[in-house]
Amino acid sequence: PVSAAKEFISGPRVVQAASKLLETCPLPQLCEALTVAKGEDAEPLVAALEGLSEIEEVRTLFLEEGVTDFLTQGASAPDARLRLTVAKLLVHLAHGEASTNKLLDAGLFNLCEPLLLDDETGVAETAAKAVCAGVGCAAGKQALLSSPGSLTDVLLRRLPSLPDVQRIRVLALFVQLGRAGTECFSSLEQKGAFEKVLGSFLTDDLLLKLNAVELMDALGSYELGQDYLARSNVPEKLEADLLDPYCDGSVRLCVTRLLGFIAGRSATASELLLRSHEAPFPQSIAGLLDSRDITSRLCAIHAWATSTLQNKGLVFFLKWRPMLEEMVSLLGATQNEIAKGAMDAWTIVLQARAPEDQDAAELWSMADSLTGPVLKNLTNKPFPDVRPHTWQLLSVLCRSQKAAQKALQSSELRELLLNFQSEASTDARYAKHTLVKTLVDCHSHWISGLLDSEVMDMMTQFAQQGPYWVPRSAGAAMKDEAA
């Protein structure tokens, strides 16, 4: 079996190769060989089983009686390699409705419970991926989330008695499952799963709180989680952490980041959190912005941006002139990470509102003054990692005619727009193309009078053909240069 497995994994993993392997060594025999394998012999067998499970035409063989016994026994085997192999096989088998239904019929999703609570982190994390894959179809969603005695019900019942590591792991799974969509999130919310997540963070136990920072970050990183936090009376409780002079630094960053998301999603929360410049949340942004630590400053910049997404937040920060001037100045920060963060922040703020939006008139009146510093970054910061951020913000700014006019007055920009070799990275190419498309789509009626017809034609072609389009003349020049 080991020799046959080595031959299989050395070539392309296709149906023909799988058939040849299984003719030489049937699947139950491969599984049995793995249970007794020692040392290096186990590796090719594990790889062969994983490879077979990836092939849709072969996948159903894992659900036959002899193999399901191997999976069942392997899930509780003393050898961690076997347990990890079973977890990996479940991940592959849980993709696709037909395969998931067969897993359910065979009762193999029941193996996820002990694997999720395994002492080995790799085993547990892989089992969590299998559960998340399983809720991708209706039957899996029903069995794992909704039906009486579902896996989530079992895990919630066991939660109080679990050790700290396993408890945090289960809570992390709930947060992951919430990403799967409204139905999954609502089901978990009704069961009280997210209350448990909040409870692990809103505690006086500092160690437990620190362990739950990543959980709260994950819950606040998607919109369903942000909306839940906004309607769960969480803002007031989180503010209390910011008022604590002994608040741990990582907790302060987490809370500030979360409150930024919440203020951007809920008008009510925005009113509460931004009631005055002296309120805990804006003071935390100001304090972190003054820090010498890059991570702290980036957290403040992002929280500022997300909290302006409600009109209350936008008006609040537009009137806070020192903060506003600071955010403008950061576009030209000497530290590239800060400059990138500031450009991304202004992109978030401006992208959320159209130039013709009356509620954003004061914001867009700044477009002209923002365009100058961003244009400077094209020449002063010609670094590959900075360029996508610069082009992206310019493309958003240039939805405004005033900003577009100022941008096109720059000879450096005009040269770069027509230099089809200027960007090496894919992200920068796409962001630059977005700017050209914005200029053509929004302003061609007056740009055509500013640029000569040949240049305008090239810009139009570039906008239509995509980021990798090169005019024939430029293409010929590039070939000559290469020669």
C-alpha cells in the first residue's frame, strides 16, 4: 500500500490515477495500512487518502461501511495523525450537497464533536472547517444548527464544563458559523450562542477577557456581527473598558475598533458614542492617534473612518477641526503604513457618499484639498505596496469634478495614466484602471476638450478593455526595449 500511495501522490490527482491506485489497493486496505503504519510510512498514506477525498468521483467510497468504521475509530485514536487525517477527510467530504447528505446519513458529522474538543489545535481547527463546510447546504444547516440535539445544541450544553481553551474554541466556531449568512446567524442568536461570546469578554476576569479579544474582533469584522453588537446594549458596556485607566492595551484596541464598527452601523449607537469630544470613544481615537505605536495609530485611523459612515459621525468629525486636520495630514505621513492607512480611511469615508449627496456637501468640498497630498504620493511614494492605495483613493476622489480637474492639471499624473508599464503589481493595475474608468465614465464630456483626441481615445480604450490593455504603439515599444 505504501508504494502504491507514493506512486499516486507523485503524479496528477485525477480519476484515472485514483482508479489505478484503488485497483492495486482498495480503500479499506489503505485505511487499514494507515492504522498500523509507523514513522515515515504514514505520510504517503495520509496524502493518498486526502488526494482521493478531493476527487468527486471517488469521494462516495469513503462513505462505505468498511471505511466509515475507520473514520469512526480514527476520530478517537491515540495517534494525533490519525485524528487529523479523519478531520481533513471530513472537510473534503462536507463539500457539496450530495456528499454532505451522505455524511449525515452515515452519522459521520457526530465525529466533529470530539474532534472539535481535541487537545491538538490542528485537529480541532480542521474539524471546525468541516462544520463550516457542512452548513453550506440546507440539510447540513438543519442538522448542525436547527434540529433538536444538533451539534450546536450539544456544544452549548457542554460549554460551562469545558476547559478554557476548548470553550474559547467552541465560541470561535459559533462566530465563524455566523458568517455563513442570516439564517445561520439568527439560529445561533436565538440559541444564545453570541451571548456566550459577549459574556467571555464582558467579564472582570482579565485572563478570560484577553483570551476573548480575538473572538470579539472576529464577531465585529462582519456586518451581521456588527449589527448584533449595536442592538445588544454593548456600546455602553464597552465604553466602561475605555474609562478604566488600567485597561489592557490589546483590550483598548479591540474595544475602539469594535465601537468604530458599531457607530458606523447604528444611528442610535452613533448618537451615544459621539455625544461629545470628551466621550470615551472619541477620546480613545485621539489618544491612540497620538501614540508612537503604528498598530495603535492604524486602529485609531480605521475607527475614525468607520464611525463616519452614519451622518451623525460624519458631522461630528467634520466639526472637530484638529482631528480633521490631523487625518488630512496623515495622507503624507513619512511612515508608509500610516500613509496607506490614512488613504484607505479617506477611501472608506468618501466611497460611502456620492459627490451630489447634499448631506455630504461639506465633505466633498474638501475633495480639492485632499487631491493635492494624494497626487504627491504618486511621486514621493513610488513604492509597490503604496501605489494601489494611492490609485484607489484618487479614483474615489475623482468622482468629483473639482478633484478630477485638479488631478488632470498634474503633468505627472497625465504621464502616469498613459504609461502602461508604470504598475508592476496586479492590485495597482486594477486600481489605476478604476481611476481611468471613473474619469471616462463621469467626466468625458469636459475631459475631451482638455486632452487631444489621440490621448482621449487611448483613455477610452483603456477604460473599456481592462487593466492589462496596452495600445499597439506602446506594445511595440515594449518589445523593442526587451530586445
